[in-house]
Amino acid sequence: MKKVFQLLAMLLVLALCVVSCSSGSSSDDDDNDNTGGTYAPFAGTMWAFMESILTFGDNGNGTITSGIPEEVDSFTYTVRGNVAYITLVDHESGEVEHGTFTLSSANATTGVLDNPDPVWGHLIYTKL
């Protein structure tokens, strides 16, 4: 019985080591602050069923075609992990809105755009 508890204790320690090692961050992806190619998961074009197309550039700038609302045709974004923090500017009123675009994983081809504004709502996008 004592050997079983020793074995379980060793497995627990090993599991904790694996978890703590895998959760650490390396120097080139600290905070995913747009350095070293962190735009990569988002670079490309996303399409929504509402006929809005978001094109994420590889430099933190993006464009919206057939945008919702029509007054917003571009955006900027920063990336942290699998979330892009988007800033939308209405070029007619100058009003600034913020939203998040979340990919379901780092290599996903679909994501969800959330914004407090009901016009944007909660739209599901798919990479073209």
C-alpha cells in the first residue's frame, strides 16, 4: 500500500512539473504583443453570414468590405493569444468602437466577433 501512495505521489509531482513547464512563456511570445509574427493566426480574409468581410492585414491594419455598419470600412487590431482586439472608427461621425475577434484556437479558420454595439452583435466569421 505504501508503494502505491509513493507511486501516486511521484505521478502527481510529474504531472505538476509538466503543467508548470508547459504554461510558462517563452521570450518570443510574451503577451503576444504583435512582435515576431503574432498577426499570423488572423492574417487573411474573414467572411460573415451577414455579408461583411473583414480582411486582417499582417501589420495590424484591416479593411471591411460590405461592412456593418457601412460607415466603418477599416479597423486596427492587436493580438493577444487567439484574440484580436479591434478598434473600429466610423469615418462619418468619428465615433470609435472596440470589439474582440476570438478564434476558437490558434490555428482555427473560424472565429467570433463580439462588440457591445448591437449592430455588430455576435457574428461568426469563417476564413475564406
